Amino acid sequence: MGFDCASKKEMQQILQLGVSPKRIIFASPRKTEDHITYTHEQGIDKIVIDSEDELRELAKIVPSATVFLRLRADNPTSRVRLSEKFGLDVPEARVMLQVAVDLSVKVTVYEYNETLPSKHPISIIDIGGGFTETNFRLVAPAVRSAVDMYLGGETSIQWVAELGRFIVSEAFYLVCRVLGTRKHLIGYVDGPNKNHYITAMWSYL
């Protein structure tokens, strides 16, 4: 088991528990120079990047780091639309890969790029999270099938899944008073009627 940390404080807490720095990924969507320096000082060498500015900053401070490029996976039915917050489209990722080559930064990324096969061999794939006890039983076989189909059962790749919700989603119940609700338009899907809207319900507590 590893730990996905989004802040310096989280990294400090995990390190204080005696966890090896090699089991920590620093995945904040935006990092200060101080935080990047801290990861280097503590021996944390896996860092998630999704902007060219951060990649260039990282190359100056920790050129030996292993970089994860966060790809955007748009899912309009997702409960939380994290793709609107961070992540790279495939064309953006291709540009970032070339920048990484120019900066001599090691990148681990889920994207086969025929123009850069030897520069960025894939060694780790992080498929993200959002798993629950209910959907995990459906998702796990689908992931295994996709691995066999698209990667030919590749055994040299290390797979990472973020199981935070799976572990704690049933840990407690929250009881509160709902003052009101409102439907929120989050997108639409073209269909026979051309007006299939996707909405989410916001609750005000």
C-alpha cells in the first residue's frame, strides 16, 4: 500500500508514521517551490504534474524525480467532475512529453506515443480512484480485461489504484439538516432528441 499526498502537511504526517518515502506520491494539483524542495529533501521522488510551468520548475529543483503526467478522463456521470479541475488532454500530454525530453526529466505516463518510445517507457500506470464496495466488483474485472486487451498482459508495469473511498466510504454515517436543494446542469449528451441534459443535485446544509 502507498500514499497519495496532496500537501506538505499530509506528507509530514505519513512520514511521521514511519512510511518509506518511496511509497509516497505527491499529487497536489499545484505545488509551491518550497513543497517541491521538501519532497526532494525527504526522498519522495514520485510527483504528479499537469502543467508545463510545474514541469520546468521541477526540472530545476528535482531533475531526478519520476514524473506522473495526469491525463484527463472526462466522465459526465461522475459524482465529482475532477476533470474540470486538473488533467491533460492527450494532445497536451504529447507536448509535455516532448518538453520532458528537452529537460531530461523522467516521465511515467499512461499514453503510448510512437514518436517517443524509448524516451518514455511506461513503468507505472495509475488508474485513479472513486471505487466503492459496490462498483469495485464490476470495475475490477473490466480493468483486468482491458489490460489483457490493450497491453497484452504486460507484466513489467506496476499498477496503482487509489482506494481511499473504497476503504472509508462505509466508515461512518453523516446526519445533517438539508435546508434546500437545486439542480445543476453539468453537461449534455447528443441523442435522438438532441436535448439529453445531465444534471446533478446540490444540497445546501
